[in-house]
Amino acid sequence: MPAAYDWPMSDTPPDRLATNPKSPFHNAALLERGVGIRFKGVEKTNVDEYCVSEGWVRVAVGKTTDRTGAPLTIKLNGSVEPYFRDLAAAPGEG
């Protein structure tokens, strides 16, 4: 992975993140930490990629896959709110 995409660990999720290891926006360390997504105010668990500044998420379409075995996705536009699950689980802090 190029050093340009090695984001430092902070309490703010990156503007764009992908679960696909082939993507330049993939960061395994952040994904292991646990990133949650609220899309249009609703918790989403099937997000493959998101971009806050552009306002979209890519979500898997059922169990359908392409010819290489990767899940088919659809791009949805709206407000995106990423957060770290470990920070959301800490009660009474802040």
C-alpha cells in the first residue's frame, strides 16, 4: 500500500474509506477499529465504500456478485456520517 494512503489514527474517520482491499481508499487498521455509518440518519451495516464530502455510499445489492466474485454495489446519494464504534460505545465520556 502506498504511504500516501496510510492515514494516522485519530478520533475522526477519514473522508473516504473502502472495504475492498484493491481500492486505494482501503485501510485495514481503521476497519479493524470498527467504523460505523449513518446514512440519512439510519444505521447501515452493508456499506462497502463511502465519501462524506461527495455525499454518497456504495452498498451491496443482495448476494449478487460480478464475474470476479466481488459483490455488486449500488451508489446512493445523501448525508453520510461515519463514526468509530469504539468511541460510540464509551458511555458518559465527552
